[in-house]
Amino acid sequence: MEQSLNGKVVVVTGALGALGRGVVPALAARGAQVAVVDRAPAQALEGAALVSGDVDLASPEAAQRVLADVASRLGGIDAVVNLAGGFRWETVEAGDIATWDLLYGLNLKTALVTTKAALPHLLARAATQGGGRIVNVGAAAAARAGLGMGAYAASKAGVARLTESLAEELKDRGITVNAVLPSILDTPANRADMPDADFTRWVQPAQLAAVIAFLIGAEAQAVTGALIPVTGRV
């Protein structure tokens, strides 16, 4: 039986990409009202109750505006899933220092800014209904960076530390904070970049979505500060 999310309002950032197209319908199928927030222009997305496009989630002002709008239109916010992010492969020797700033902004700063903007709404909901949730998307590669993965792994390691610290900060205030750590996701972009790989070993977006849904649900109330590997057979 699929775990019910009972009409909970869930904000998912960066959901107009390949991963979001797996996560949003999965959450909606479990009963969530899903609000999508993305830097890309707004477009229809299966399962989304609300789509807000052209939002710079590295901007505190923009994040505050869009989350206040979501809370007003959908009646509050129960959970935030920070999917927004990016990837670049390059060595330190041949690469650009600007890549480190870019990935910090895409992977860590968006999660931080979105979470900070969401906290008043999550705390208000937790005070009346309980069960606020924050789920971040980290990366298995953050535990040990491979060749060309320095900037990406460093930014995702920051996501892990943010998750742990915020879990401690909020553990007595009704909000859990966890992160999923996927390996290679089976997306069109990854297939194009690695055409000779065995795709069956990779993580399907729907598989990652199932773990995220569990962390949002009532059964995960005792789980906080966890960094959960979702690595398939990689």
C-alpha cells in the first residue's frame, strides 16, 4: 500500500527537470498538493497543483515571495523538498574556479535560501498540525569525490552538513530534516553522457521519489538528521 500524504502541501524546487518529473507525480499520487518552484519558465507538469517559474532561489527576497504565495494559495506549507541543483565535471587543473561558485550557488545556496524562507510557514504548520518536513537532495559522491568531481562533491557535502545542523536546530520544534544521497540517476542527460553504461544499475527517479515520500510521511516522524544512500547497484 502506498503511504498517504493526506493532502499535505509539499514545495518541490527545481522540479521541471528530469528528476522532478519523477518525484512530483509520485508525491501527488500519494495525495500531496505539490507546488513546483523553478528557475526555468513555468510549464505544465503532471501532478503539480501549482507551478511557479522564473524564480531565482538563490535570492532570499524571491524565495520569500514565492513561498508566501504558495502558502497563501494552498493554505500553508507542510514540507519542502530541495531538488534544485546542477552538475559540472571538470578537473581542478583544467577547470574554472567559477565552477565552484556556480555549484555552491546551485546546490547548497538554493537549499539554504529556500529552507530559511520556508521555516516560518513550516513552523506555523508544525505548531497547529505537527509533522513539518525538509528533505534535501545530496549525493553519494559527496562522501568521496572522484576525478573531476571536486566542485560538485564539495557543494553536496555542504548540503549534508546543512541537513545535520538544521536537524539539530529543529528537532524540538516539530520539524524533521533529512537528505537522500543518490548515485547516478537514470535520466536522458546521464544516458547521453555515458552511452555505454549499464543503465539498469542506476537509480530510477521513481525509486528516489519513494524514499522522499517516506521521509515526508508520518511513518518517518522519528527520523531526522539522516543522510540516506540511494545508490541502486552502482
